[in-house]
Amino acid sequence: MQAQFKNFSALLMAFFFAITTPIGITVGAGIASFYNANSPRALVVEGILDSMSSGILIYMALVDLIAADFLSRRMSCNPRLQVCSYVALFVGAIAMSSLAIWA
């Protein structure tokens, strides 16, 4: 176990983890009765939330996942591996962007 939490802290975190989904479902069911998905306000809110979530995903991918691989000793000592890795990264980004057209 990496994090050394006290029993009460672990119990409190487990409790909040367990209740977040039912609370979200309840809030969503309550809002669904008067929510108009095509209103300008709903579209703006949806756009803002989508952009925030995509920004978090891009940050996590670039900083936490890819940086560890690209800054390793094995990568910095092998220029051919660097070129192949960058090409694969950009081809993957282009493929995912082209898939976003249909999403």
C-alpha cells in the first residue's frame, strides 16, 4: 500500500467513492425532467465541460504518460528510436483526430 492513510481517512474516502455514482444518477434524473439539450445555455455548458475534460485528458497523456517514456535514458541514447516514437505518436494523434470527425 503506497499511501499511508489512517483508517478513518480510508473509510471516509471509500464512503465518498461509493456514493458519488448514486448521487450523480439522482441529480441527472432530477435535471432530466426540465432539461432542454438544444437550448443555447445547455450547448455552452456542454462545450465548456467537454473542453475541460479534453484538456485534462491531454495533460494526463502528455505529462504523466508520454513524458516518462520520451525522457527515459533508453530513448535519449537512441536517435532512431526517438524518430520512430515521434512518428508513431503523431500518426496516432492524426488517427484519433480523424476518428473525432464521426464522434
